[in-house]
Amino acid sequence: MRILLAIVHYWRPEGKATHSSLEQSPLPRIEALQAQLLSLRRLMGNQVQINIAKKAVELTNSQLTHHIDIRLITDGKNHVIKLLDDDYRGIADVVVAEPPSPRHLGFSAQQYLASELSSEYDLYGYLEDDLVINDPLFFSKIHWMQHELKEKSLLLPNRYEQANVPSQVDKLYIDGPFAEKELKKIIPEPAIPIQTKQAGGIVRLESPLNPHAGCFFLTPSQLRLWIKQPHWQDGDCSFVSPLESAATLGIAKTFSLYKTSQSFSSWLEIQHWGTWFSNCLVNS
């Protein structure tokens, strides 16, 4: 598949950081972005197998790898791109936007994806800059399900954190349920559950109890559908902050959202780099 990804990248230290993009040290943002870029590179076509008989290497996974064009959407000032290790510099291209404020970069990323519709990618993706894809079938699952579901249905992954050493909690899914009253403000009409037979059992897709995923992936027809809506680029920032709103509100207003049920959370998942939420859990 040909995939275009717009990654919202921002770092500007503030006194009391409520997000790693605001921490005094750039190191967490550097490590998160490099982990993300490396995970995406591993989904591309640079994969080979040793042919012992021929004493050579041969291409492998040709049906599972993708052509991925990566764009880092920045304001041109508040970022860590120049601090990345040299090996990571050529993986993504930088797109400089001019949002009302750096925290509104997500809306600029939406605009960029829309501007590239004529390029006819198979998927158009939006990601925050701390999400790592470890599943080689991640995009294949999304693309397949998007074509199995109706155009107005959108499947989102479950975000998780995991420790790098043995821990009290091995894996923490971080987007837990909202209070029903708050959820209805974002999803007034939940989607009807769907079941699909997969390896391992019956996977249940249902309206999420928390619609945030920090990312979304659209087919060209889905992106065109969103652009035609009156709420396209309405700048609504009523969900947590402009960053979360750009990732969540527009798609929630346009599509019937789905995530896998809690019993199959790992069927479609994406790693939230670091242990920010895990630390909060331990401290509480």
C-alpha cells in the first residue's frame, strides 16, 4: 500500500509540564520521535532473508510491507528535529505550518492530508509524535476493515504503554472509559457492535467508551467525505485541549467510531511511548 502519514510534532518547554512535549528536557521527545520513525521504517520494504545455499540475501515480506511517506508537521520553531540522531534525519520530510498557536498544529496536519488527496494514497494517516507501531499487520488490518465496514465507519487502535523491565503491570491500556455523560457529548449515537472472525476467535468491534486514540487512518473516500462536512476545520477545541481535539472531535462528528472490545484490545493497538500514564498509576 501507499500510505501518507502526517505526524504532529511539537516541543516547547514550560514550567509545569502536563505533557512530554512541554518538558524541560528535549530527551523524552527525541526518544519518542525516533522510536516512532524507526517503527515506521520497519514497516517499509527494506527486509531481506539470508539464502544460505546462494550465499546471498533476498527480499522478503513483499506482501506485508508498504511505501510510506512521512511528514513531520511543525511550526518551524518548536521542535527537536535538529537534535535527532543522524540515522533518523532522512526518514521523514518536514512540513512547516502556520497555526494560530503551536497547540493547533493538529488542524494543520488535517489540512495537509486534504491537500494531498490528488496523490491517491491508499491510506491517509494522522499521528501524534509519540505513537509506535509494533504490529507488522497494523495497516493491513485497518485497510481491510475499512473496506469491510461502511464508508462512514472508522476503526481506531487501542493505545497502550508497557514497561521495559518486569513490572507490576506488564501492559497498560491508557484510554479507559469516560463517564457516560461526557461520552455522550462526543458520541451521541453509538455505533452498532460488529463481530468478525479472526485468528484467535471472534473479534467484537464496538463504539468506544473513550474515542481518543491520538491517531486515525482514512481511505481517500473517507477523507473526501469529511472535507464535505460543515464541521471540517471548524477549530473545535472542546475535547481536553487543541491537540486531543484535532485527533478526535472531527472524526467523531463524521464517522461511526469503532474500537475492539476489551477482551481483544491487542488485536489492533498502538504503543504510547514511555511510561507517563504508568507512572501516574504507580504514584496514585
